[in-house]
Amino acid sequence: MKISITTVMLPHLDLRQTCELLKKLGYDGMELRVRRFPPERANETPSPWGRHLTNLSPDNILQRAEEVKSTVKEYGLQIAAFASACDASELDHVRLLAEGAKAVGCPAIRLGCRGYNGTVNYHELYAEAVRNYKKALEITSQYGVKVLVETHGGTIHLSASLAYRIVSNFDAKDIGIIYDPQNMVSDGYETAQLAFELLGDYLAHIHAGGHKPIPNPPNEKGVVTWSWPGCPMAEGLYDFPKMVDYLRKVGYKGFISVEDFREDASPEDILENAINFLRSL
């Protein structure tokens, strides 16, 4: 298994600085943020979901491909995937990402589909998602780039089995699942070994980060609701030691990618602690 990070965590570093940090800490690679950002906000303070100094987008990745490829290679790192913000229905966007991924030697790109908020029936969204992923795969497969579907709240693929229902319509060489346990502790959790056995060859990538349940004060009826703040992996609800054991049993050889957006410590400290914890497993 290999360990990477999502560069969404490092908005304040340019590409070379990112590579320097990951090399210093002993990481194997990165899940590279490649997203559009409005030019009128170009002077904003860098933030995970806003401006990034690395500033890679679907519109410039092809032009910057040699820079990206050579810089990553210089530090002995790999690009695990593109952390894109693209819907499978946005075919022009998909093509730009696929072209860029092939040019920099990136094997996979994350693509989403319309989210779930209760206003549109699941079955309608599912049929739409399958149609859209089919069209997207007709593009990405031409470039030898795999599509990744992430288990995530607010979607119709919030669990391993619901994600599997979508991707099982297609060949596992063309599409796979990002298994994200921190997304599933509040919604979508299924027994990990069972999930990995179900996913089989569709298990393509893993995110790692911690969340834990904190009770809110009871409401007027005495009902307690829960918040899910971020925390170190060792303190979270999800059992990462068991996850690694299960991954070993199914022969997983892909990336475990750290995603941790807490603001109670610097990203550098969070990443150092994360890799020490994961290496210990």
C-alpha cells in the first residue's frame, strides 16, 4: 500500500513546495487538486475550498503538464488521482481532465453525479447517473484514465454498496470506488471487510481522516442530535487498524490518501502525525 495526501489540504503551497513537504515527511504521492477557480477571486487568501497557490485547473493542466510531471518525478512522488470537482454530465470538462491526466501520467480522476437532498427520487437519480457515467467513460477510456466515484454524504453513493450499484454497470478497469470511511461514520457505514469483499476490483482508492460523534444539548423534546467534528484518525469512530488488516487480506496495493481539514493544527503537523500513524499500522 502507498500513502498520499489530497493537495486540497495545502492551498498555501505551490507545487514545488508541496512536493518538498511530502518528500520530507515520507509520502509516496498526492491526489492533486485540479479545479476551476474564478479569476476575479485571484487575490483571495488561500484556503482549502478557495484559491490555491498551485493553481491547477482543467483549463491549464495540459499546458502545465511538463512542469507538473517533471516536478513530481524530481521528488520521487506519484500522482494518485485528480481531486476534481466535475460532474459526469459535464463532458467537455471531463475531456479536459482526461487529457490532462494522461499528459501528466495520472491514472484516475474523480467524477460526481447529481446529489441527493430528498427532492428527486433515488431511482430517477440512479438512472441519470448511470447514463451520465456511461457517456463520461466513453471519453475517459480513450485516454486510459479511470473514473473514481467517492462514497460521500449527500449523494446516491454514500455507502460501499450504493456506490457499487452504480459502478457495477461498467468494467472495473474503467471505473472504481474511492472508499472514504470518515464520510461514512455518520451516514453510509457498512462492515469494512464485507464492503471490501463486495467492491472487489472496483476498490480503487481510499481516503483517510478522523471524525467522532459529539452530542448536542437535548432539544425541547429531550432528543439528542450529534455533531461530527474532525479529529486525529486514532481518536475517531472508524477503526483504521482493522481497515488496514482487511485491506491486506484482499490484497489492496493502491493509495491511502490523507484528507484532514481541521483548523486546530497546521496542515504540516497534521500530515506528519497522519503518516506516522498510518505507517505504524
